[in-house]
Amino acid sequence: MSAVFWQKLPSTHSMALMIAILVTSAAIILLFSVKKLSEFHALPEVLLCWAVCGLLSGVLWVASLGHFYYAWQLPQGKIQQDVIISGEVMSGGCVSSLESVPGAAYQYVVAIKSVNGESTAAYLNEGALFPVFKRLLTSTFVFKARLSHKHYAFRYNINDQSFRFHNAVLGEKYPSKTQRLAKPKNFTCLHNGDTFSAVVRLKPAYGTANPVGASRQQQLLSQFIHATGYIKSINHNQTQHNHSVRQALATTLKQQNLINYSWWRALLLGDKTDFTLHDWTLLQRSGTGHIFSISGMHLSLIAAVSLLLFNPVIFLLAHLVNALESAKDCFNIKINYRYKATSRKQREQCNQKVITTKAPIRTTVLVSLVVACFLYALLSGSALPVVRALVLLTVGCFLSLSRLAWRPVNIALTMLALNLLLFPFSMLSASFYLSSVAVVCIWFLVVIWGLKRAPWYVSLFKLQIALTVLIMPLTLIWFGSASFISIIANLIALPVITVLLPICLLSLLSLHFIEFVFIQHLSGTLMHYSDACLGYLLSLLNRLSDVSFSAIDFHVSSSAALCLVGALFVLLLPTWRYKTLCVVLLLLPLVSTIKKWLPSNETLWALHVFDAGQASAIAITKGDRAIIIDSGAQFNGIAHTATEHLLPFLESKHVESIDVVIHTHSDNDHAGGALAVQQHSLATHATFYTPTLGCERGKQLVWQNLTISFLWPLKGNEQDNNAMSCVVKIASKSSSVLIPGDIEKASEYALITREINESRKNRASSLRSASLNTSRTSPSKLSADILVAPHHGSKTSSTNVFIEHVAPKVVIFTQGFENRWQFPARAVAKRYERFGATQYLTSYHGYIRANFDNDSFYIDTQRATLQNRWYLPGIAPRHLKE
């Protein structure tokens, strides 16, 4: 688990040294295991060797998998190339059609078996491995990719309906007018288990890197996904549909015409495809997301119900079978006794056999329990939390059957180690910590509070409240929000779902597998009554979530949240002398995070350039005030950069007000988050500027002792486009930043001409009596220490004369990873290099922060200094390496 904090993976030399130490420690343990330790007084040394073996084994396991993950990546020359793959859908396959949802996209996790007709190992390693190792890699490991797709395109010839898939990919001309795009009937989307062939475009598993918000790159690694991409077209002739029972159950569920169908599909089948933004907000604000996401809690509920059912049924069946066999034997004995063939003692033993059994009832019950939970895991889509819980349940049943008396601590550590061994990269996901802490909390509370001695309803009540409070700090770390009403919501929702889930699951199975009219009618009636109950529950949750104080959104540091967890644990412990002091000390980091006690340094200010993909999102902060310049893009009505990174980051920095909001122009990649910023509480009194609203040459603002100068467009401008982007300069007495939006060559020339003419006029009027050198010098209004490259570094901008006039020490390119325009252009990067400017790219460095102090400034980046982790490496643009 220490690998979460590693800055880089151990080198091969370091790993070789670790292996040598591991072998030596194991040899020492083996040597002393055959001797009596008391004779050599070597117990501490042996325990130390055990600790060293455990530590090095864990480090080597994660390091070897990490090296393998990064070794099995797409070669540089094969990124963003059209390839023909054959693969199998592992997860994300549609449970039901999404054709009725406008703009719906499918997200498949696909196990790629071959690429362009060759194995994945051969395609990825390009002859670097021997054939034996290639076959071993292909048979042992799976190359997984997350592929997105919105619609299916099939090429058919009108005359013979022949498929033109391969020809189009291999370079032939597109179909003529006698050909058309068609879609086979009854073909909606791929399902889990389907095998298919398709043209896809792949790129590495990568994502943006910002201080606040989810990390897509970390999420992909936690699922051991090697690549991402999108499907361009699918070969329908080679698609084999292997629709599972889960798909058939989804169809049966849809036929019931339930009002809350999408919620039942999530609860019973683990598919939340039809959830709307309102549904997700409801789950977040009510703190009930874990209830409608199938996890270990649901598996434990199914296990408990199965145990209640299997115990009496198997007990009665075992005794019934034994009684029938014993009765048959006794009948023979009685007949023989009549003829003096058996003794009275044998007859008495026979009568005792009728009421006893030797059947392994306990073993049968536990094995049946594991099998039932395994089938439920398959039914729910085999999500990692469910599989993890299934592994723990299997281990527990094994220990119970083997009659090994292990301490609870040993059981917990064994289960934790087994989970990390089977799913090593799950330590990078939130579900691992939430599940682990929940299990530890249950064990801790049962032992400390003695919940076994209390009535079951009192125990469950106390346990639910304590779990909700203890889990809250982890939700703050991972999601930046916490629900205050989750205690009430869970106390109401959990009992209802506990009753409805097994009833509705059995009803759904009965509707699908049993065709008796009475069973069908009874199951359908139960489903509709349950649907009504669920509707009342959702209405209540909606009312609770509408309360103004139902949830809070703020970001707390990991250290402060962990201290809060420690304080809560100490609070639950028995009383001792310094307990109150310990709780207070552990709460201090949280208090300092919530409230900024120390006054801010008025001479310090900072530039924040966010990693917004192929978009721009920038903020200036000084003290507790902020300026926003561009707010990122919006997709499907959601401004992810503004709502998940920009605004939460300002909140985490204790910003109390956003005073100025400047959108350089109205393109989506710059102003997509305008509405989100406008509706945020911090921007209540903000002044908004656009090229047609307030942004005009000659205007200046004084903000927090900084000067905001608008250099472009000219006064009276009515156009809102790239050429008329706001050009803004923020300057202190000694440092400055220039943000020119998306201006291009013509605007740069016009801006420079204006600057030169005005500069000459000013100097001529003020220093007419002096002897001046009229040769061109760098105009003071354009020069800046840091320049945000115009138009993301396109080849139509950043001219030589513009760079010369600005004379930046640092240039920052806001561009997306492997963007189709290849920003920044190679020629532009060369220009800045010739002028000696240090270059930063948001796609490579992630979030970039420039801190200004008096006469100097220094720069931190997310990937290099702020969060330098081995699992978040930066990938430089390929076109700049050529």
C-alpha cells in the first residue's frame, strides 16, 4: 500500500537487490525453523526476517506489475492509428437499449485478443520478445481498452449486401453512390460476453491532472486498463452475440412497465445506464449512493437471506433422506429379527438411526452459500466490490469449515493481503478504502461497544450511525463532498432496501424462469407493490436532499481527513486520562483546513492554469479573492472543468469571492463553464467581461494592488470570435502575465502596430526635449514574464515579432493530449525555444501554478512537483519529438 505514495517505480537493479535480501531472509527463517529458537535466542531476528519478507514481497509484487503495465503500452508509432481489432466485451455492455436516450454513448471495457490479425503481444512488442514469451503474455494477461461508441456504421452493397468493412480500412475508396450505410435490424449495442471485430482508434490510458477532482488516469490504472479509444465501425458479419442471463433478466424487468425501472435495474442488475444527472445528484446529496450501487453490502444481504433459507431446507432434506435410508435398513433388520437373524441390540440401534444423521449439513450449507453468492456476483455484472466481497466470504467459509481458530486481527489482515494480491491496483480506487474501512469499523464497533449483547435493532441503529460518521472523512478525500442528512436517509433507506431487494430479486427470477400463471401473477404483483414502495422512498429522499444544509461541498486534505478518522476512533474508545486531549489535537488539522486562521501575505499572488484538455481555464488568486479567465469546455450540458476542478479548487483555497470573470471569447473551449461560474455562490458579485461586453482596449482595473489591462479588441467591437479575443495583462510592480485568448497572426500584427504607434506618441510628447533613440524597443504594455500561448500554440499564431515584443521567460500551452490539431505546432515550439522561453504544456505537466513574490516567481506543476506519482506520468506530444 506504500506504492500509493511512490514517486517512481523501483529500478530493475533495486528489485534485484530486494530479491537477494528476500531470499536471504527466507533462508534464515528456514534455517531457524528446523532448530529450537530458544537455544539460539533468535526469536527477534526471525520476526524481523518475517517482516522484511512481507515488506519486500509486497513491494516486488506491485513494482513488477507496474513495470509490466507500462511495458505493455501502445508503441509511439501506433497511437491514434486506425486498426482492426477482435475482442470480447468484459464490462460496460448495454443491459438494454439506449436508443431512446438522445446522445447516449456506450462505454465498453474490451479484452483485445488480436490487432490487425496478430496477437496483442506481437503487436505491442514489435518483435522485442521471443515467441514463447509472446504466447505466455497473450495467454496469461489481457490487454484491456475502454472504447466509447455512439452509433454503428455498416457498409453494405445494395446489390449483394457484401460487407465492405476491411476494404475501406485497408485503403480502398469509400463506397460509391450505389452503396449505402445500413444498420441491421435487432442490433442495438454490444453486451457483456459478445465477441466482435471493429475498426478502432487507440491511444494510451491518459487523463487530465488537477489538484482537485477525480483523476481519470488513476482510475484507468486501478482497473488495469491499458488503452482508451473509440469505435469507428463494426464488422457485423463477425459479431457473435453471447447474451447472458443478465441481459435476459433485464428484458424481463423492462416488460413489467415499472415506474422506477431505471432504479430497479441499478438495484437488481447493477446497471445505472439510464440514471440522469438529477438521479446522480440525489444519490450524492442524500449519501445513499452505496445503496443503489451493487457492492459488498448487497452481497452480504444475499448471503444472510441465503443462509436463512438454506439452513432449514438442507437440515430437513438431510434428515428426510437419512430417515428414508434408515427406515429401509430397519425394515430389513426387523424382518431378520423375526427369523432370529439379528439381535435385540441391533434392533435398538436401528431405532436410534432413524432420528440421527451423518450428512455434512454445515458443509453443505456453506458451500451452497458460496455458490449462491457467486451466481449473484455474475448476475450483478461482476463489479470489483462484489468480487472482492465474494473472495472475503469464501475465505471466511473456508476458515469455518477447516475449524481454524484465528483471531479477528489475523483474519482481517489475511483478507486484506489476499485482496491486494488478487487486485493490486485497487488500492488506487475509492471503493477499496471505503469497503476496507467499513469492515474494520464494523469489527471495531462490535468489539468495543459490545453490540452482540444488545438487541439486534439497537445494534443495527448504532452501527449505521457510527459507520456513516466514520466513512464521511473518506468521502471528503475522494469526492470532495459529504452529506449531513445521510444518517437519516440511510436509517430510512437501508431497512426498506433490505426488505425489497431479496423479494424483488426472487420475483424477477420467478418471472423469468417459472412459467406457471399463479407464480407469474404473484411475482408481478410483488414487483409492482415494491415499485410503489420504492417510489415513496425516492420521494422522501428527494425532499431530504432539497434541504439547504443536506450536503456540503468542500475539499479537505488527505492528512486532515485521516486525522479526523483517528479522532473519531479515539472518541469511540473507552475513557482514559488524556483521551480528550488526543481528540482535540487530532481535530486541529481539520479546523485549519476549514478555516484559514493566519492572515494572507498581501505581496503574494498566483496564476493557476488548469489542465482542461483541449480548452482553457485560468484563475488568478491573491489573498481570499480571485479572478477567472476562461472556464473550460462543456459537454452534454455539463461543464466538467468548471464544476469539478476550477470552482472546487478556489473553494479549497479559502477564496471568499470571485470579483472578475473574463471570457476571452464565446467558443465552447473557453466559455463552456460560463453558466456554472455565474450560478456559483462565490461569483454572486462578480463583474463579467467578454469581447462585446466591457473588454476593450485602453480599459484598466486595479484589483488587489494588481493592474488588469485590456489590450484587445478595440472599443466598439461587436464581434465575438478568435480574432477579437480579449487580450488581458495582469501585472504587479515587478511581474506580469499576458493572456491573449485565441488571437492569430492578423490580430497579433494589429495589436503590435497599435502598441508601437501609441508608445512612440507617448514618448514623443513626454520626452520631446530629450534625445531619444527612435528605434523599436519592446513595448511595455505587451512585455510579460509569463505568456499563455495564443490559440493553444497553433501554427497560425505566435509569430516571431509577437514573441519578440512579449519577450516571455515562460510560455504555457493549454492543449489536450494527442489533440487532432497537434497543438502546439512544432514550428511554434521551435520559435519559443529560439527566444529562450521555458515551455510548459498542460497535457504533459498537468495543472500549472506560478507563484509571484516581490521580484521573482517560481512554477510548480501537478505531475512534476505537486503530485509526482509513478502512476501519473506525463506523456509528451509525439509530434514534438520528431
